[in-house]
Amino acid sequence: MKAVTRTFLFLFIMSTPFLNPSKGSSPTPPKDIIKESPAAFDTRMEWWRDATFGMFIHWGLYSVPAGYYHGEPVEGIGEWIMDHAAIPVAEYEEFATEFNPARFDAEEWVRIAKNAGMKYIVITSKHHDGFSLWDSKVSDYDVVDSTPYGRDLLAQLRDACEEAGIKLCFYHSIMDWHHPDAQAPHYPDYNSHKVNPEFPRYFENYLKPQIKELITRYRPHVMWYDGEWIPEYTHEMGVGLYNFNRRLNPDLIINNRIDKGRQGMKGMNSDDRQYAGDFGTPEQEILDGTSSFDWESCMTMNDTWGYKKDDHNWKSAETLIHNLADIAAKGGNYLLNVGPTAEGLIPEPSVERLAEMGAWLRVNGEAIYATEGGQPYHEGDSIRYIRSKDSATTYAITLEWPGSTLSLEHVHPRAGGQVNLLGHDKPLAWELQAGTTVIHLPPELQAPGNRPCQYAWTFRIDDRRHAVVRGDLEEVRLELVALADVDEAGLVGNA
Ligand code: H79
């Protein structure tokens, strides 16, 4: 299904006049990038789809005021303080002189992410405030040239990630409140509807050179753009920038905010499928069902992305684990945010929750990584279904402890197939009762302390409906039969 959407995209790109070098600013991209086959797209996306769980890091000068301006608390998300408190550029720049994260330890951050079961890190190379976390050659407004700290943060993270086998990725803001050719003149309303006619100059001479530095020097695996809604930024720029990125690294994965296709905070592109970008970006929400596009929900653990010292509204580890299971069942990725302090520390409440997620994933990761979401993805409110890639196994994750029996309508073990609770060594007894699978949970599992994990439990089921060879026509037939079953159960159409 994803293959079909890609076909639409590259047919559209091929027929777009601004890719003609006589009209556009960038040369015609190599054909093998633009004409990516569905199989090549799947190959490029494979590690990302398999990863499922990543760490978002919002870090920048806004961690210095930490939600306060002239001694008064400022409403709203912390990294927007320059806009929300209408701080003039020259005054905001002063935060750089106080940015000295002496306790920053790239290896420790990467350990925290890895121990949480996260496979990739997306950090703000530059947020809307325009401040860069690396040694940019086209700007002095960066951590090396304008802070007492004076060291390249992204280089340290790149080295630590490479050492640990974590994929480093960059969030990069298209909108820039600091640059005179971008949104700086819109002060006091940086995020306004005004148009700076100089924006194409910023696009060519600042945004693109910075992106080139990032991709060539730090080898990110994903470029995660944001701030694309400003009126100065056009669909043509978006497609051009997409190709610019992929020419610098053909394997790069790029989110949909590089173009103008996303619809509100849900972050999925509209159905006409004419926009650049490899995955949708629901923000602070989870899709209601599945999608034929790849997608990733980015969410905070409290109510801010950038650090705010007064925000203590932390979600519970249980909520975060349920979100992960829900997202994985619906075929998405979970990008969970931390907002480090100006000293360079990930807040302790975040570290504690991440450790709990890691403990849960060490038991249940088999159902989360390199698995496939899809229909049926749930049964009622408290059961989520996820399938192995070979379609031979279905995982039922229960978000509440089921008691002494677990009844499943939508999944039936194959005859003689095993049912296991992940983390528990003995197979579980099961039977079919009038078409319902009834799994018996032994008494020793009824005491919470005896269970292999907390918050959600995974049942691995040898599933006869899906136990067929991929690509086989018989599989297609059986899938159709299975879907028809599901349809009768009223689940199809939830997407
Ligand atoms: O980096 C974090 C935030 O600072 C940034 N995205 C996350 C990942 C961001 N969050 N919220 N906003 C930006 C608020 C912007 C909201 C809107 Fe819109 C911009 C409302 C109208 C224009 C979103 C984009 C809804 C429609 C277009």
C-alpha cells in the first residue's frame, strides 16, 4: 500500500516544471533518486519501521530562561518563549552568554536512550529561535561561536551514537526568528502571517548551506523538518529541498513537514498524495487507526518540549507504555521527547520513566520491534494486536491484567499452536469456545509481583490465519478471508 503512495509522489515530481534546471535553482536530481521503486522505498525505510521507538530531544537557548522572563512565568511550550514573551532578537541572544552545559555528557544521554529501548535520537540542530547546536560556518549564532561552553554538541552526540549503535537524526526548523532574511523582522509576532520578501535569500544562502553541513558532517539518518507553515515557504521550495537532501544522502529519511502537505496537528498529508516527505507526523496525538502512509507520533512526557522548570505534569510510565503499544499496533513509530536543562541534564522524572519503559521492552520488545501493525489492531479498549513480519505470529498486548482467563475473538491459534506470555517460561493452556480463544492464566501469575512485567502484558500466539508464506497467492486469498472475518466483526473502517 505504501508503494502506491510513492508512485504518486514520483510521478508528480517528474511532471513538475520547477525541477527543470533552466527554471529551478537546483540541478535535476539523479533519476535513481527521484524514480525510487516501491521496493527501494521499503528498503530505505526498513530500519526506521523496525526501530518503532525513538528519543526526541529539544535543547537550545530556551533551556536558560526555562519558562521565565523578567522573573515572571510565561505560558505555553518552553521553546516558544522568544515568541510567546515577544523577546527582541538582541535580548534573546544574551541567553547564549549563559549557556554553559558543564554537566552535558553525550555518552550518558545515549545510554539513557538505549537503556529505554530507543533505537534513534532526533535532536534539535536548530529550533525556531535560530540558534545552532553545532559549529556552523555560515553563522556565529551557534554553540561554538557564541557561548562560554564553546564545544560542538552535535559532534559529541554523533560520536556517542555511532559508538552505541543508535541512529542520530536532526530536527531542523525552516522558520527562523533570528535571521533578518527570515522571520526576525516580524517581531513582536515572529510566527505571524507576514511575508518577508527576502526569504528566498535565507533559503538559498543560509538554510540550505546549514543543511548541507549537517548532512555531510554529521551523517544524520533522518532529517525532521518543522516550521514549514510560514507563508514565505512554498510547496516548490519543499520539493526542491527534499531533492537537495536526498542528493546529499540518498538513504536519508525525511518527514512530511519538509513540504506543505500536512493537515493541522494530526500531521498526516491530505489524500491527494502530491507532497514530498516519507512519513507523517502527528504531534501530541496518536492516530485513531492505521494508515497507508508511514507515520510517527511525537509526544512530550510533560507539557513542554524545551525545558521549563515549573512543568511537573508528567505522564505515568503506564501511560507511556500504553501509548507505545497502541502506536505499534497501529503501525506507527513513537518519538518521545525529553527537554534537558541548561546544565545539560535530562530531567530525573524523564530518566525514571524511560528506565521503566526499557524494563518493559526487555520483556516485550519482541512484539514491538520489527513487527507489523495493521488490521485488526485492537479488540475493545484494552487489547492491541501486532503481527510478526512473517505473519506466523500474532501478539496480543493487554493493557490491563486479564485475570484468570484471556478471551480473544479476533485471533485463533493454529491447531496445536503455542500460546506464551512473554517473560514467562511455561506455555499457557488454551481452548476454543464457540469461536472464541480462551487462554488460561495460572494462579502463580495472579500476584502482581510474580508477573514478568508491569503495566501491559504480551501474549504470543501461533496464529493459523496468518501462518502462510509471504508473496504466495494463497496468502493473498487467506488474507482476504481474514479481512472478511474482521469486517464482520466491525473492525475494518476504523483506520
Ligand atoms: O518542536 C515542537 C514545537 O515547538 C513545534 N513542533 C514540536 C515538535 C510546534 N509545536 N506547536 N507548534 C509548533 C505550534 C504551531 C501551531 C500552528 Fe499550525 C502553526 C498552528 C497553526 C500554524 C500546525 C501547523 C497546525 C497548523 C499548521
